[in-house]
Amino acid sequence: MAQRVQAIAQAGLFYSPNPYDLDRFEELTQLSVQMLARLAADGPEPGQIRQLMTADVGYRTPKTDVRAVVLRQGRLLLVQEREDGRWALPGGWADVGLSPRENVEKEVREEAGLLVRATRLLAVMDKKMHPHALTPNYVYKLFFLCEETGGQLEQGMETTGADFFDPAALPPLSEDRNLPSQIATVLALAAQPSAPPYFD
């Protein structure tokens, strides 16, 4: 609800010509920041939350996170995140100017050193529909099946390792990025070539 209130306030601040309405939309922004700060007791300070939530202008839309599912002889590629030391499917925020395919291929190259080709969209997940921790951003997560075309495993600027794991024995996951249930879903879809993509 706090995210929705902030989105309405941001659109109002961008589009409204009325100075009285602008004051009201600014107040809604403040209230949404306070709501999120209370919900995320161990999270960022209100000032940091406000900065994250108001960095964008205009009509607020979801951010897009792309994730790669790369399999090698049944083992799943994961990268160790420098930020929390836990493991995730290679990926991150989609960059403006690159297609979803280009984004996910770039992320694998930058985080794991491998060249891949995205071959299939496996899932589009709304982060709020899954038991992730609270986050200031509203996020759609796109999972792509990718096949290796070259390169070699190596860490990247944002990662401290990259390796292939038995899906039945995964290391501790970076659950802000991917949950065990999400990985299970995309692996099941990857095993069924004719299955349609999952979406929330």
C-alpha cells in the first residue's frame, strides 16, 4: 500500500499544475516514506527510503529485474553476491537501451564470465506475490533460459564467485534476488520445452 500511495503521489507531483494539490502530493510522499520506514524496522533510514522512492520522476512504473537460468549437465549456474555473500541466478536491473534478451546475456557475462544466448522466457514474477522481504521498489522479475556459447567461469565486479550446483543441494540463496520456490518453478519449466511461461 505504501508503494501504491507513493506512486500516486509521484504522478501527482509530476502532472498537477495546482499548488495546493502539489502540497498534498508531497504530504502523501512523506507518509509513504514513513509507512515503509516503520514496516522495514531493520531496513534503510527514512532519508534513504525517500531518496530511493523519489529518484524517478513522472508516472511511477515497476522496475525490471532479469535472471538467467543456465544449466550444464543438469547443474545450475549461480553467482555469489558481493553484497551479502549469498548465491543467486546471474542477473540484475535491466538497463535502458538494451532489450530483455540483451540485458540478461550481459548480466551473465559480467557476473559469471560466460557468454550465453537467451533462448526462452520461463517466467514473469511480481515480487510482491512471493515471500521476499520488503523493498522500496515495485519489481517484476523476468527469468530466461540461456544456453552457453563460450567464455569461462570467473567472478565479476558485483560477485565473488560463480559455479554450477546440483539443484537438490543449492548453497544459501540471496533471497532478495531469488527464492528456492522461484528456482524450483523455473527449473521445472526449463525441463518442459513446450510449457508456456509462468506469470503472476
